[in-house]
Amino acid sequence: MNNEDEINKMIEDEINGVSEDTNETNYVNNDDEIDEVSEKEKKKKSKKSVIIYNIVRYAIMAVALFIFGYAAYELTLIYVESTEAEELKDEMSDMFRVDIDDLVQNNEIPTNEEGETMISLENQNDGQIFVFDYEKMLSYNSHAKGYIRQDDGEYIDNPILQHPDDNDYYLSHLVDHRKSTIGSIFIDSSIEEGLNAKNCIIYGHNIGQRAGKIMFGSLNWYWNQTGYYKEHPTFDIWIEDTHYRYYVFAIYKTDAVGSPVYQYAFSSDEEFMNYVAMCKKNSKYTFKEAPEITKDSYIATLSTCTSSDDKRMIVQLVRGEELDIYGNPVNTGKESAE
């Protein structure tokens, strides 16, 4: 090989070497670019994940705050409604309380042969007696049909109302027409005879401790508390100005929908007596103090909720003797017709 050939070979080798270095460099540079792109993608994904996480976190916080706020509102509403209802109950009861001393001084209380004042002990409370005034009640609420009271009125002590056409109205209104979930004691609006129906259906909410078991909150005790039915066998019901003693004759639970218990009109005496027999058969207890129920009797069905949405607590009463304003029997029999 001459010098010229050697020089050409050296030039060729040099060119080939540069080309190989260039390819290697390009290859390395491409890897660096790929790594750089991957790192950017990772950062983008990481940033996106953080954004999504924050959105979810803030959404959960917003929902939690809403739930907390709503719960606080509900608790406040329950407290306010309960307080209003209990205060109104006391207001109603106080409306018809009369001082015994005033009656004695005015010689308005009858006395027996021994000169003793004739006031039923059950009608006395802290030197006062309960004297229902129907006209006064009507001036307060024109839907009033009477009054229901048990014992000293600690729990059940309420006007009996009947809306002329809206059977749901008093589920959500107090006796003064304020809207409230406590509701009122009311007669089924479809019963034209009201408290003088053969079977008057009377509804009231099962109010728990949140409102001191007022309305019909104590009726479930007939089922839940041993011996309660023996200690509380009677109710006092005023039909307009006439005061009657009613006796419990049956207690049981029934279906909330479609129950035959809610029948209030009967085509014959036989149908009425069959209905009474069914009620007594359903009863958890036998009530010996209750007067015999005949075709001429009048009964009342008190209905309230239970702990189960599809069941209702039923306490049924039969009308007994008429009482005077002092709680004394007007007649000797336990039965009284209209």
C-alpha cells in the first residue's frame, strides 16, 4: 500500500468513526428525551391526582357540614316544637281550671247531707278543679268537638278537634293552628256524628320523651308496661258541655292500612255487636271494670303509632256514666246514650 492509499484509508476510517459516534450520541440523546417526557407525564398525573383528591375531600367536607347543619336545624326545630306544644297543653288545661276556694265562697259547690263538699277527688289538683267550658273552647278553635283527659291530665289533657274536610290537617297543626309535627288530638273528618258516632275514631301522635309523652304518647304503655292497664282503666271525655266517664274495654295492635278496626258506621245492631266481639277478642287484656256493651252503647277508638310503621296501637273505650262539672255521677247507671 502506497502513501496515498494509506491516507485514503485513514480518511475513510475517520469518517466511519465519526458516523458511529454520531449515531451513539443521537441514541443517548433520544433516551434522555424519553426520560424527560416520562418525568413530565408523572408530574402531570401526580398533580391531577392531587386535584381529584382535594375535590373529593372538599366535597366530603361540604356534605358533612350540610348534614351537621341540617341535623342541628332538626334538633333545634324539635326542641322549639316540643316546647311550644307542652306550653300550649298547659295553657289549654289552665284555661279550664277553677279555684275550689272561690267556688266554696260563692256557694257554687254542692254539699251532701253531712255538709261535705261534693267534688270528685279525681277532679282535684292543687286546690283547683277542671271545669270544661265548651263555648270558651269554641272561641279558641271553632273545630273543637269536646275534650279528652286522663287522670290528672299529666299526659292526655287535650281538646278534641275535627277538621270539616281535611283529615290530615291536625296531623301537622296545633290547636292554635300553628304548624307543628306534634299535631293535635282529632276525630276522623269523615265521621259526621263526631263523638256521638257509634264508634268515634280519634287520632293522636305517639309523642315520645321529646314532648313529655303528650298527645297519645302514653297509650303504648297499655301494651308495654305491666299493670298499666289496671292503674288507668278510665278516661274523661266531654262532648260539647256534657261530661262522660269512658272505660277501657280493649287494647291491641292492628295494621296501619286496611284494618277493620277503623269502621265507624254499622248497618245493624248485629254488625255493631260483632265488631265489639272482634275487638274484645283482639284485646291483650280483659277489662272487668268496663260496663257491659250493648247495642245502645257508644264506643271510641283511640289510635296512635307504634315503633313499627305498619302497626298502630289501639285503645278502645265504652261510654259510661255522665258526670257533673265536679266529677260526680249524674245517674246511677254506667251506660249513657246520646
